Amino acid sequence: MVPRKRLPAVAAGALVLGGLLALGGAGAATADSGQNLKPGSTVCTGRIQSATGVTVRGSVTRNTASAMWIVRVSDTATGPATELFRTATGPVTFQLASTEVVPPVPGNFYFQACITQLGPLATNYTLSINPRPAS
Amino acid sequence: MFTHRKRLAAAAGALTLGAVLGLTGATPATAGDGRNISPGSTVCTDLVRSDRGIYIYGYATVATTASPIWSVRTSATAGGPETEILRLPTQEPISTNLSWSGTLFYRVCVVQATTVTARGVKIRVNVPPIGNPVYGVGPHTATLGAGGSFCGEFGVAQARATGTSTVPVRWTAPVQNGDGEHLRTIDLGTSTAVNRVLSLGADEIASVCVQNTATSTATLSFDLVAAG
């Protein structure tokens, strides 16, 4: 359930996400951005499909926020997702640079990226997830 | 940056390490420590087997905003074909873990993709207890530029140190006690290969270090296993 205080950010993200999905179709990149993400809040992208893993990147406001970045994976578009990867960025390192995450076994999976705000102050944020280019 | 808080954490980790080693004689984590890791170098831990993924922490400090890449590779068997499952550009992986249900071998590499030398590199890899971990499988490996050094492995009692390099490098075996205090350093010479049994006393733990004293890049590996 989405707490009421997160609804504006989620709604804004949904607009961006919806626009991207409309352009790219299911399985294309998804991106999210917003303002005033409160401490403890979590926002997630939609799921994308990829057989080559994903590239995730994002940022929060410099020197005001720490964040936890999480990638989840599932076998289907709506099925249960399990956590595949997580990493934190601190108040100084405010960006998640372009990070490639690939499941250890081959397959066509669905991926979702999330950010949880861990800092003491509200922050602006960006978050994107894209299919990883085949190597 | 290696903050005071992290130094305390590192000290606490060393104490924990010593305590665990004293109780079990087993390697409690996979580790690698490097200095002066120049652009183009790559340093990799040995393998750890896990049923539930791994935790990673450490640092690769460079005086630039660019970051070395933390690369995690997996394989179904020790020494089998690998898949790179993570490329994370960062100077300090914090609270970083890869979760996967299924038995796999993991190794963690720091790829020095920046244009300046990394003064210090510390790699630590742990497995959650439910992951049925097996640490210390196979050798540490590195492609090490001139002047760089890299340490790893754990050995107790009678342990055989082996290593090979494409150019002559200096091999040593630092010895510490269970509290992480340095006791002595065994000189293993400068060569392209080393193969020597280390006789360690009670409460002594050895590792292997290699320093590239040549003027060209060294491609190398080293291991420390129980001498049978």
C-alpha cells in the first residue's frame, strides 16, 4: 500500500513512466524522477523485460540524502519479484553511476528498480532502468 | 575516503576475524588488499561458494571523481566458465549485496578503469550464514601495473604458497596473530614463480603478497593451501 505522503511523487513518476511506456512499449526503458522524496519513502520504476540484464542509474540531491538502490527480478510481468541487487549511496556520493546487473543464469526476466530515501532531508531524485546492451 | 569510523570498523572486523580463525581455523571471508593499483590494472579475489549470494564492501580510493569498477563474476563450478553479473562503478561499495538462490561460485574484481592510480584497494566478500559458504577456493589473480601490490589468501599451520607471474615480482608472506597484529614477514624472493611450504606457529595466520617490482605489467595468480 502506498502511504499518502508518497502519492504525489508516485503520481508524478507514473506520468513520466506512462509517457515512456507509451513511446517505447512494454520492455523498453523506464525512468522516474521527482521532488521532495521524504526520508523513508520508496519509489520504483515499472518492470522491463530483458534477456541481457539491466543498466540502472540515478541520483539524489547532493549532500542532503543517502539512498538505497535495489533491483528486483521476476519471471513474469506481474509475478512475485525477488531482490537481485542492492547498494547504498551516502550523502557525499549522491549518484548511482551506470550500473550493470545481470542474473547469474540465462533467461528472459522482468526487472524493476527502486530507490529508498535514507537521509534526514527530503530530496529530488532520478532513477532509470534500461535493458543492458548485449555484449 | 577511509574515515575514522571505518578504521574502527576495520579494526573490529580484524578482531572478529581473529576470533573466528581461532575457533575454526577456517577462512571467514574472502579478502584482497592492494596498493598503488595503476590504470589498466585488475585485482580479483579467489572464489567463494554460496547458496544465497554475497555481500561486498571495501574501497578503491582514487583522487578523482571517476570510479573503479567493482565486477562480480559467477560460475557454476570452480574454474568453470564465468558470467559477469555486476559492474558497479564506485570508490566505496556500501551495503552492497547480490542475492540469488542457488549454488554458485563468486569472485569480486576491482577493475581500475580510471586515469589515476588507486592508492588503496580493499575488497571484502561475505556470505550470509544460510548461504552455506565455502571460502578460499582457487587463487587470487591480478593484472598488476608496475609498482602495484596485492595481498590475499589465508593459511595456518603448514601452508603451501604458490604463485606465477609473467614478469619477475617480489613475493612475501606477512604473518599475523589471531588479533590481527603483524608478527613477521616471510620473504619468498623475486621471481616469476613461487612454491614454498610455510611453517606457521600456533595462532599464526599467513597471507601472500605480491609487489610488481618490474617495469612492465604483470599477469599473475597466487594461492595458499594446506600442505598435505
